[in-house]
Amino acid sequence: MSSHQILQFRSDPFVLSHCCPHTLLTSSLTLHSPLKQPFPGLRFRWRRSNHTGVRNSTTPESHGSKKEALTSIELKRVYPFHEIERKWQRYWEDNRTFRTPDDVDTSKPKFYVLDMFPYPSGAGLHVGHPLGYTATDILARLRRMQGYNVLHPMGWDAFGLPAEQYAIETGTHPKTTTLKNIDRFRLQLKSLGFSYDWDRELSTTEPDYYKWTQWIFLQLYKRGLAYQAEVPVNWCPALGTVLANEEVVDGVSERGGHPVIRKPMRQWMLKITAYADRLLEDLDDLEWPESIKEMQRNWIGRSEGAELNFSILDGKGQETDKKITVYTTRPDTLFGATYMVVAPEHHLLSYFVTSDQKQQVEEYKDFASRKSDLERTELQKEKTGVFTGCYAKNPANGDAVPIWVADYVLASYGTGAIMAVPAHDTRDNEFALKYNIPIKWVVKNEAASCDDAKQVYPGLGMIENSSSLETGLDINQLSSKEAALKVTEWAERTGNGNKKVNYKLRDWLFARQRYWGEPIPILILDESGETIAVSESELPLTLPELNDFTPTGTGEPPLSKAVSWVNTVDSTTEKPAKRETSTMPQWAGSCWYYLRFMDPKNTEALVDKEKEKYWSPVDVYVGGAEHAVLHLLYSRFWHKVLYDIGVVSTKEPFKCVINQGIILGEVQYTAWKDQEGNYVTADTEERLNEHQQVTIPEERVMKSGDHFVLKEEPSIRLIPRAYKMSKSRGNVVNPDDVVLEYGADSLRLYEMFMGPFRDSKTWNTSGIEGVHRFLARTWRLVIGLPQSDGSFKDGTIVTDDEPTLEQLRTLHKCIAKVTEEIESTRFNTGISGMMEFVNAAYKWNNQPRGIIEPFVLLLSPYAPHMAEELWSRLGHLNSLAYESYPKANPDYLKNTTIVLPVQINGKTRGTIEVEEGCSEDDAFVLASQEEKLRKYLDGQSIKKRIYVPGKILNVILDRTNVKVTTK
């Protein structure tokens, strides 16, 4: 083998000049015979290759597992990303490249792109987090280059339970932990080259920020939108705080797995229900995913129906003056109500429950208190309940119907009681069958039989069995719609009810019994117990320093331990008072942060009116679908209140919302073993959950047909599955490790290339090598091959030649493709377009500056570090961040070529691609150069040519020995 041995450099062969023979790969080298490195400081990777000219060999087993022979080498650092990325990150920071000036030229268009800002946990980022951040960064970089004023900030949602629990466990103040976590997150984000305006960085824990969170609360309080009420809450004794429904899973806290009970507590509430109609109506004008808008519509749950009154009967069957009011969207089924259900928390339950049933009811109430609202209303769960011993009168027919208590009815929805119609409601039917309660059909349906008690018809139809001489109500033979109207009118006329619009949306429980949160700026006067607002001039009301954050055990918040802080004097009346000791929920700071980013240093107002008017609304807001309802709904509510009081100029905060997909951990393969330790195949009829689960490493797995099996025992089928990344599963991939090995640009490209942005995807570390190769090829396309020591020369191999028509067309097709795909957030296909360009460019004899420079600009939103370095080496002194983004010239997008069939002696032998209007001579030259046609023409004499422009070229050969050259 010579010193000019051709080696396989991934998929791109190149010649290593001046290499000593002992540095070259031979068939005798194995993994146990390390190769001396021709390029100092760079690592090599072994890879098996079937390329021509590279021999295959066998390799002994390594570390107890059999390895395939690797017979080519690849430079680990195929371009100097480790130097480039540090260099340009320093440059951007030193020059504040991405700073958005406080005063911008408002004649220019604006683009406000925002990430749902993160909670800085101690675990740092995993590779799932940068997915959305990379997408917003690509959009921000594109718009800057297109001449927009861009606002692309980052901050920290840093109050909340996790930091407080860590403080309790370690004795570390949550502020200390939070600042440390923020430093780690910031460092990781900067290492990925995101073009955030770090001058606008904010944290919800900073008094200068939460001063305005408190100010917003006071505006809500002044308008009656913040109030106190005693409501049933999810109380976690171990954590010492109220939890939201979403923070309770299977009766225990999501964090820590502590038991949670339902108990009434006096809490601060925000009257979001006052904005229910506006929150619903304004959804129609938003550029949001329809699925997200539908989730919000369902959460708000507007419905039209009637409230109906059922009189409670005493032990003798006589009406009392107490009534149970129910809300129903189906008043047409009133005659079919055969029982009632009240929530365990219903305010009249203790009044009408009989002494015989009291103990059972109390035990059931305790049982229900240990479930969250989500668990109680789950459709699939088995229905449970207890008879109260009491009856109520059906107002339509005077029948006595039993009153039950059941946890599938919530005190917080409707009136906390329902009329149960088991023939026409699935949930009521299951309950009636379980407890042997009568079922009465009142709506005709030809497809269902009223003889089968298990059949339920919840739809509309013609009404039957629905008349009463005693009450004077007759709705038989009316349609459901007509019957509903008649029942509602009758109820209003007779005092048995009224028309009602109802919402599933409940007022927002706004108090938490925690330390690490915004203090609520309210005082309680000692004498009267009256609540009064802290003066706005006294804001921010800062958190007192506490060393003991543990729950009090009494239900009092930890802030109650700060006695000198709690005991105060009202500055207006000079009366003694106590401060509110509950704090705001974590949601508070994240409700309005997008506004503060517009004007983060303003000490006189939440946001300057002119700045808000220019930057509002957020043009693109990217985050996880898990925030589709609560965060977005709460933000919309606060924004509408601020709109009503003149703080903001738009009715909605976020014009366009995009939910990125989830990046799942790498595929894990599961096998099962029986009690004897033998593997059990996953397709066995035996119950797999009776066997022990075993995780199988990927090197012991192979594909067999449509299944994965054990290599050593192919009859054993495995189950492949990818899970959401979590420390508990051990499948978290740290982006720091990926950046160290492949570079930030490779990580950015891979996250975008994995699949459609909105879809969930499975991480595969080996998959990043493909985009890493693409970047390496791009580097060598512009810079050239490495020198003998592995380094790359300064400058480029770009020429000042005039681009050919083919090169211009290739470039402008790439520009059009990549621009369109970024605009549509189809980032993966945009990368494919650039890969196609590079593949085409490798076939050219030169790389003209007029082609390469626009391509570098095109690449820059995706791989900004490499693009900046290439731009600099191309002779430019300034960053490309504000260079004009290339625009596709329509003239080069026109398809002016046609496919021309070529015949030899009347028989089609191939095709060539020619320009429209191509001459006969030019067409013949192209045909002569085409490899498939050359064998028919080379050395042959031509008798004549028949050419029909745009249709066909037919070459008639002369059978004499006269030869013609085709070269």
C-alpha cells in the first residue's frame, strides 16, 4: 500500500498525503492493534466498510461480546467544531450580537418569538429540552436576516414546590439552589449557540419582577376578581400545601408520592369564570392548533340547560322547605330521572342523611376525600356510592326518588348534584345496574331496545312516557329539543327551575401553603378580620428570610413562622394587622412574563405602553402540549384583565402557538424470565406480568422479520419500547455529552432532522452521525481537505469564477426549498434540501463565491457556529447575523429542461436532459457523452440523424467500417 492510500472518510473518500505506511490501515490490524494517529490530538473511530478497495477482516471479541471487524478509520473530529463553537460564542457574548435595543426603529416589521420558559431544576437540560429552543432560534435568526426587529428572550420560572422540597431535604435555602440551577441552565443554553437577548434575562423570583406580579394581583382584588372562599382542596399533609388536581396522581402527590386528602379550606380564588365567554369566543381568531383550542373549549365547558329543583322529603314522605337544585343539559329527560346523586361535599348532605345511614355516609366521605377530582370523574373507573336513606320529589311527576351520595359528582361543578337518568346516560346506567335502581326509558330510539337494561341511548329523539296530570306537564311525542324548551318554560312558570348557562370552568384556586412563592400583598386587620390591600407604593412585598421551611403540621403556611414579618401595621389606618401567609402558585409568575420581556428594566410600570403596542402580541410561542390548557388559559385571563384596564393593547397574548413533539429516550428492549431463569418469549400465551422483566442491551438484539429477538436465542421475542426521558428510567441523554463529542451544530441539526417538529420522536445517539457527516462535508466543500497534520488551512478553496447556469439553478432551488420549510416549521425537510445542495456541489469542478456565500447564509440559522466561521474565512469582518437572507430568483426556478428520448436505429436506448430549444448538434453531443448511449455510438459511423426538437433524437448508424469518435 502506498503513502497515498485512499481511506474511507465516512461516505466521502479523500487522499491522505504524506502519511507514513505504518499509519495506514491494513488487514492485519485489529482492535487489539491500535493505529497510530497521523493527526495529533484527534481521535479515530473504527467502522466496518464494504466500499471497494477496503479489505474486510475479522476482529476478536472485546469485553466479552463479539465485535464485527472494522477496516476503515474515521476522524472523530472531522472539522474543528470544538474551537469554532467556543470562538463564536465568545464573540456573540462580547459583542452582544443578539441584543434587541430598548428603542428600535418601529418602522421596521417586528417578530417576537418566545419559548415557554423553563423551570431550572438541578438535573439540568436533557436532549429533549433543546428541541423547541432550536426551532425558535432558527426562526429568530431567519427573521433578523430578513430585516425584522427580533425579540427573542429567555428567563426562568423559578418559584415553586421542587426548590422548596429540596431546601427542606438539604437545609439549603431555595434561593441558593435556584440561582445555582439557573447558572447551570444558562451555561447549557449558551453552549448550544441560541441567539437569546441575555440583557433581558429575568427570573420570577427577583423582587423587581414579582413586584409587578403582586401589582397585577391588586388590580384583580380591586375589581372583585380576587376573593377568599372556603372550598374543598387537595391537601397534602406531608408537603404541607394545597395541590392542584394535576399534581395529584392515584390519590398521592406527584412529587414524593405522599397521601393527599380533600378538605375544606379558606383560600384565595381568582374569578376566571367572569371571563369564560370571552375566553371561549376569542379562541376562534387564534392561529393555534385546533386540538389545543378544542381542549380549552372543553375545559371551559360552556353548556346551555336548566336548573331544576327537587324538594327533599321527610321521613313521612312529605315535602320540606329544603330543595336540591340540579343542573342538566337534558331537561327533556326529566321524567326518566329515577334517582339523584349528590357530591360527598354537598352543603345539604348532613341535613337530609338519615341516622341509619350516617356512619356509612361519613365513611364514604372520608374515602372520597382521598381522591383527586380527575380520579373521581374518570369514565373508566368503577362507580361507587352510598344511599343516604332519604328521598326527593321529582317535580315532573311527583315520584319519590332515592338520594345517593357518590364521588363521581363534584361539588365544584354545576350545583354539586345531578338527576340521574340511567336509560340515557352511560355513567348513570352503570351506577343503577350496580345498585339495582329502576331504569325508565323516555326517549325513543329504533336502534336500541328498552327491554335490555344494559342498553343506553344518550342521543336525541322523540319523547315518550313523559306526561303527568298532577303537574300538568306533557311532553310526549315532542322532539328532544322541543321538549327541553317546554320543560324549561314550565319550570320557570311553576317555580320549579329556570333556564341556565353553565361552565365546567371553575374559579382559579390561587393560594399555596408554601414558602417559596410570591407573597400575597394583603393584610388582615387584627380587630375586624377585614382584608385590605397593601399600598402599591409598598411593593414589592419581599419574602422574609427563613431557615425553617418545613410544614407547620397545623395547616398554617411556613410564612407564619416569620412572626416579626407577619405582625405589622396598616400604613393607611395605622391599625395592627397580620400579613397573608399563603403565597401565590407557580402559575402566577408565568402568566405575564412575555410582557416584562418587552421592557424588563422599567421601574415605573409593568411595561411601557409604546413598547407593548409595538411588540404585542407574541408572534410565535413554542412549548409543550402539557401546557395546552392551564398555563395558556391563565395567561389569556390575566391578559384580558390587563386589556380591560388599559395596560395592554391586544385582546390576546399569543398570536400563534406551536407545540413541539416529545423526544423519547432510546429504545429499550425487554425480555421476560420464568422462575427457573429461562427466557419466555413475548408472544407466549402465558401472562407475561407473572414473570421477571429483564432489560436487554442493544448488542444482544437483532431484527427478525417484523420482530426483535435475542441474538443467542432467536425464538425469544422481545418488546421494544421508547419512554419519556426521566432519571428514574435511566434514559436521560445529557446534551453536554453530545456537544462534547459532536458539537452544538450537530445537536441542533439532529434535533431538527429527527422528524416533523410537532411529532414525538425517539432519540438515537448513533443517528447524530449522519448530520455530523453532512456538516463535515460542508466544511470541506468550502475549506478543502485537511493537511497532513489534520489541521485545515486558513481561508477557503472558493473561486471568483462566474457561476454556471446549473450552479445558479441548484442554489436558488435550495434557497426556495429551505426558506419555505423554515417558514412552515418543516425543519427536517429544510435540512434535506441543504444536503441535496451539498451533494450536487461535490460534482462541480469549482465552488464559485457567488454560490457558496448565499449557501453559507442559508445554513446559518441551523448551524450558526460553522456558518459564522465560514463567513469569516470568506473574507467578511462582521458577523453574518444581520446579513440579508438569500432570496430565490424565480428565473432560476423555472424548469427549462426537458427529457429527450434517444433512439439508435429506431430503438429507444436511453434519454438525455436538454435545454428547451437545444440544437441538433448540442443534443447529439449530450447523447454521445451519456454513458448508456456511448456504447452504441463509440467507434460507429453515423449515416444520418433525425431530430425533432423537444420530441426525439434518432441516430441511424452506417454499417460500414467508418468510425466516428464520440469524445
